[in-house]
Amino acid sequence: MSYSSINRVVLVGRITQEPELRELPSGQGVCNLRIACNGLKREAEGEYSERPHYFDVATFGGLAEVIARYMRKGSLIAVDGRLEWREWESAEQQRRQSVRVVAEHVQFLDKPTAVGEGEPRDDSSAGEKELVGAGAGEIDLVF
């Protein structure tokens, strides 16, 4: 008998390092990033302090390319996805394991980097268009 289970993760946090875009042998893009989500921890004295929790996140395809192009270290994002457990053997023949979030939906909670604050990583204009009558450097992102 088969039982279905729920594997759903929703996180809101800041990107802790520059997103890393690479290409799989199949040609599909994958973007790996790490986000930090703050939680509260009650200290022995009864006071609360913030404690960061770090999560590895992977995105694939077009979503991976958009994140790599427009998100930076420190950007606030919401991630909706599932947990994935992986196992492999290292070059030293040691067994390794990790859990990551495979993002299915990502929402940018900060605006993408604007001209003057830093350029998008790739200087091609795919995915962006100039607004008619807008000030110089303003873009409307098309996803």
C-alpha cells in the first residue's frame, strides 16, 4: 500500500553569498544559493535573541537564470519548494550527505538591482525592456 506524504518548504530570507549559475550536462541551468532566515531563541535569562538558520537552495531552468542575473548577496527572497536529500561519495572515498531546498517558485521581495547600484551580471538584454518615457536606466522586468 502506498501512502502519499507532504514535502513542502516555504522560507523567507536573505541571500548570503552571490548566486552561482552553472550548466548541467543536459544543458539545463542550475543556480545554487544559500539563504539565511532568522529565528528567535529564548536564552536562559528568559530574554529572546535572534538566531540565523542557513539553507542551501537550488533552482533550475529559466528561474535559475533570472535569479543569477538579478539577485545579489543580501537580496530578500521568498522560496516555495521541496526538500531533497542527496548522497554521494567524495574524491577521498568518503560518503557524504546533504539536504537542500529545490525551489519551484521564488518571489523577489527586494527590487532587482537598478542601474547605478550595480549592473546585472550578464550584459545581454534578454528578459528586460526599456520603459517608454521612463528615466534613464529604469527597466521593466518581463518574467
